Amino acid sequence: MNTKTAKKEFVDAIREKKRVKVIFYSQEQKRFLVKVCAPIDYGMSAGLDEGSNAASATESGAERLHFWDFEGQPEGQHAGEHKLSLRADQVRGINVLDEFFDPSELVADGQSATGRSYS
């Protein structure tokens, strides 16, 4: 993944509220997956503990891309989970789609999909 180009496309998709198709390596499933998501946030994360693709203690501070997975996790320990947090090196590609998302779909109880409070 061309990191500089991917970051710009990701941030532009957030601003334009466009869905993206993300191709990434799932550490839990040990294979590449393709998902349609809403891009949520980009930046450094320190020791996330939620979700199947979250950072371990040794990966704290890694650049991460945060998504809202419209399908959610179908099975396993994180079934029904919609948050998808990926290290930049897990992402093989991002395609910005001509489909929009409504951020209010992604907010529950005044918190964003990444857990930040907007109230």
C-alpha cells in the first residue's frame, strides 16, 4: 500500500463521508479479507484492547486506520462487533466508493465508533 496516497484517500473519504472497500490481512483468520466500511479515524493508537484486529501491547503506538464495518464480525469471540481497527501495514488497499454514509448511523449514546465522545 502506498502509505502517503492511502492516507490522503482515507482522510478525503472521511471528509466526503464516502464508504470505502478495504482489503486487509486478518490476523485472526490468517488471510486477506475485503470489506465495505465507513472510514472513521486515522492516527496513532496506544494499546487498543477491543476487536479482533486491535493492537497488542507490543504494537502500541502504531499508525492505525479505524473503520465502521457495516457487516460486523460474523462469528467468533467478537461476533456482532462493528469496529475495525487496522495497523497501516495490514492494509493492502483502499478503494473509495461512490456511496455515502451518514455519520449518525455510526454513533450510539454520544460516542463515535472509535469511542471518542462528541457530547
